[in-house]
Amino acid sequence: MDYNPFSPEVWENPYPYYAELRHHNPVYEVPGVGLWAISRYDDVYTVLRTPQVFSSAALASASLGDLSPWQPEAPPMISSDPPYHTRLRKLVNRAFTPRRVASLEAHIREMVQRLSAPLATQDEFDLVRDLAVPLPVMAIAELLGVPPERYPDFKRWVSDLVVATTAAFTPEAQERIRQSIAEWRAYFQDAIAGYHKKPGDNLLSDMVRAEEENQTLNDEEILSQAIIILIGGVETTTNLIGNAMLALFDHPEQMAMMRANLGLVPNLVEETLRYEPPVVGLLRQATQDITLSGTTLPTGAIVMFLLGSANHDERKFPDPERFDLMRNTEGHLGFGYGIHFCLGAQLARLEAKVTLETLLGQFPRLARTDAPIPRVQSPFVRGVQTLPLVVG
């Protein structure tokens, strides 16, 4: 079996390819692509926990940096290494506190209710379009201090920025994306300037005034972190919600168990993160010769570590292809591990929990339509573009 992470066949269902890699080619040089695929749990774990050996600088090639006018002077955390990454993470962590996330729960519940109420009066709705996208857009907008009247602009910027990171990005879309980046940058530059004069109660303002060991974030660093929070915070949550509901529809016995006990929703979130994680692979670059599973990677090798494969490794999770709400998911890598563990993991968990509780509790006869479910076209993320549902 030939594995190419940029193949539409792999995007449709990567798991048979992952199994083949784990069993026969755990460190696989992808022909003609210029990268190595790392598929076993222990090897992926090694990549994640040794940033001094596997540098995140490789991510720069997948950034938006060549889409002028967004030319960041400072790399975002996701594509930086210690000690620069350590400084950024400390400062942003002080702004992205558990207290701030917890304080959003009541408002997130209100958002979900506001979005879901009209759906109950319809025969059908699209889970992605009508709930899984607008909820995290609204939550991240509020977190960053964007006023409600700018939500439509914010949603458009997010949509264009997400397209720019997927295979759906085409030359025809480039000018539209450039315009969205220009508008996004202008808006946040003005907001940052305003918060320097008068702080507000939001994440962007917190980053402006964040201090750690007498250091601060400059405005370019704040812009770089904000765009990653924006894209990651929306796309990860959207895909987590869609993947969870699709997995339940594909496993009716698990759906019945869930409907009988909504207290299992946290289990559903964690098993989805293992079984169908929103991010299935990311890139690193080897800084030295390193041997994994008997194969030596040369210095400079670009590696794609497959979180989706690691989470299906039989050595870590027995019977991994089975979706099981009662599984012990401890150690899954759905949000990564180590210094690059997802900054917004708790917010994504909270948004998914509230949304899934609402859907399963308020729509007892919810069912899939017969429409095909198109997958997100990306080697790095796993999600659905649409998920049409019948209210029943």
C-alpha cells in the first residue's frame, strides 16, 4: 500500500493506511514528497517530548507567511522552539488561564441554546454550518474581545484563513484571502493599540499587559499568537463536534448508551479525541541523526508524526478500531503532548461537551440524512465539511 498524506484517498479514510504503516513501515519515507511518516505511538511520543531533536521550525513552510500582507515579524508558538517558545508560552498562558476558560461556561451554554433553538423548528439542519462552526467563532471572538457587531466580519476572516491552510486553497481564492488578512490585521492592530491605552477584560488585552520575568509580548508577537488561537480554536472545536456526532451515528449501540446517560459526554469527547482526532498529523524537522523503530532519520529530515495513527496503535490501545465510550483513553494524543500541547484544549473540551449535551438531550430523534459526507481536504486535520441531520 502506497501512503501519501496529500492523497484524497487518504483524506477520505486514513486508518487502513496507518495500520499498514505501523505494521510494516513505521518510519516511512513518502516517495516524491520529501518527508518521513512516523506512525507508532512510542515514536510519535518521542517526537513530541524531544523538541530539541525534532524542531517545530518545519511548520513555517505550512504557515500563512507568504500570503502578503500577513508577513509576521515574530513566529507563532506553534512554529517555534525553546527558548523563544518557552517565553511566549509563559506569557500567553498567563492570559489563557483556567479561570478565564471556566468563566465562559455559562455564556457558552447560552450561545449553544441561542444557536440550537431555531434548529428545533426545522426538519433538517447542517450541524457544521449551523452549530459546529458558529459556536467556536463566537467563543473565540468573545475571548479576543471582538464585539458582537463585528462577528460577521470575524466569521468571514476565519473562514478564509482556514481555507488558506487546506488543500481547498486555490489561486482563485488568493485575492479574497489577502483581503481578509489585511482586514484582520488592521482590526487587531487597532484593538492592540487601544488596549495599550485602556486595558479590557479579554485575552487580547491580557496578552498586551502580560508580564513574566520582566518580559512582555510585542505587538507582532501578539498578532502571531492571535491568528493561531483564531484558526486553531475554531477548526479544532468544529472538527471535534462533527467527528463525535458522526462516530455516534456510525455506532448505534454507542448512541443508545449515550442517550441513556448524558453523564457519558466527557467519555464521548475523550474517545473521539482518540478515535477520530481533529488533528491527525503535524510536521517537525530532525536536528540530528536519530533512530526510530530501527530506521535512522538523517539530520534535516522533515517528519510528519501521525497523531491519528498513534491513537490507533494496538500496542497502546487494545482493539483500537472499535469506538468505545467505556474505553480507558488515558494517554491519547488528540491534543498533542509536551511543550506544544494544545493551548485551547480545555476550551475545546468545554465547547464540545456543552454542544453534545444539548444535541443529545434536546434532539432525541436526531438522525443522519442519506447525503454524502465530504471530508475536510487536508493532510493535517480530520473533519467533515458538512453533516446534514434530520430533526425527526
